[in-house]
Amino acid sequence: MAGSMKPMFVVLVAVVLLMSVVPDGEAAIGCGSVVSYLNPCLPYVTGNAPLGGCCSGIKSLYAAAKSTPDRQSVCNCLKSLAASTPGVNLGKAAGLPRHCGVSIPYKISPSTDCSTVQ
């Protein structure tokens, strides 16, 4: 199991590096930050692990996304990660905010239109 997680982590890091370049004047929260906040959630959304420290990261990320550009950036990152991370259970990913007592104005899904997020 540990051997199969390493390639997935390498792909995740590559996606984060590609997406973390944000033009000046835009969102302050890049995908690198989103992954840092949500890294404890990976075992839960890719397997049968408990939530563990996941909710702490979700609540911290929610608190950090204060502006519309921040929220749209986080949405786009979550959308991309949901689509590109192998083994993610989209139902579990979409349910994370609810399980952690956070209300976000969009569904974590590869089909979410993040341009509508306020």
C-alpha cells in the first residue's frame, strides 16, 4: 500500500507545482497552500481511513479564503485535484465540508464552475 501511495503523491506534487503560479493581484491562496491544508484528508478520500486531522485543515483553509479571488482559487484547485488525483472518492471529497461543520458555496467536483463562486 505504501508503495502505491508514492506515485500518487508525486503526481499530486507535480499538479500543485504547475497550478501554484498565480499572477500578481489575484488570489493569495495557491494550490500549494490548499494541498498543505488538506494533506491530512488524502487517506480519508482515497481509502477507508478516519477523518483524523482533516477537519482542522478544512476549517483553517475556509478561514484563510477571505476574498472572492481566494475562494475561486481554492475552488479551482479542489476541482483540479478531484479530477487528477488517482483513487479519490468524489463522494467523500464532496462531503468533507459537511462532515467538518463548514459550509462552502459549491460542490467539490471536477464539474464545478468556480467562476460563479463569490
